[in-house]
Amino acid sequence: MKNRGFTLLELAIFVSIMAVLMMTFLNRVMYYQEQAEKAAMIGVVVAVQDALTLQQARLRILGDEAGMVALRADNPISWLAEKPRNYGGEFYDPSTKSVSRGSWIYDLKAHELIYFPEHTSHLVFSGEAKKWIRYRVGLGQGEPSNAWVKGNIHTVTFDAVDPYHWEN
């Protein structure tokens, strides 16, 4: 009995199966990288929203309505105890050339906190040509929901400027 090794057909089948497995593996790795980036980005947004709630409560206790109005022009990252590792700083009218992907920056001109996503395969933007995720502090006025609230400013929000979502 003679040992011949693999035939050419067996080798081709083995290589094809390995190629399919590797492509599937790489596709899943890229998907999980994007999901990890999404989770980290949402973590920063939640931290900023919590910090804004604390700022709003502090200013409401002090009765400082002018301070609440000034929150619109503040860099929300300054409210955090620790800056995110991927915070790139403040820019005046930023461009994609000046900021690396996967970074947060603050736009001094538009008063927006902007995230430049690195992975956008499953990220969908509504009508915006730029693939940036932008957030801005907003002020709400009107009738207070509680009798103890004084002044004209009753809500301070931190919301996305343009709608976006991740597809599964």
C-alpha cells in the first residue's frame, strides 16, 4: 500500500472550506468590533446625560437660570470626572481630516459634541451626508411640571442633532 497524500480535488475542497470559515469568522469579528464601539459610545452619552442632570440640579437649587442657559455653550466633557480615552479635544468647525475615527470632539462653533465612528457597516444616518454622530444641549421652556420650579427654563436635554440608528 502506497501513501499518496492529498489529491488535488481534496486539497481544493479543504481550501474552499477554510476560506468560507475564515470569511465568516472575520465578518463576525468586524460586527463585534462595531458593537463594542457602539456600547462605548453609548456609555459616554449616558455619562454626559447623567452629568448634565447633576449640573441642572445644582443650578436649579442655586436658582441660577443664567447658568442653565450657559450650559448650551459648555463643553459637556468638562462635566465628567474623567475624560473618555478617545476624546480628541475642542475644535472650531472640525473636519474629518483633523479628527481620527473613533474619537469624540467638541465643536466650538456649533456647540456640539461629535463622535466620528470608526465602524459604520451597520450605522444608518437620516439625510446627513457626514457620517458623524452629533449631540447638543437643548433648553426647554414652558409651564413647570412642579410648583417648586421657578424661572423659565424647566428642562435641559442632551439629544442627537440628526437621527441615526444601528441595524442588527
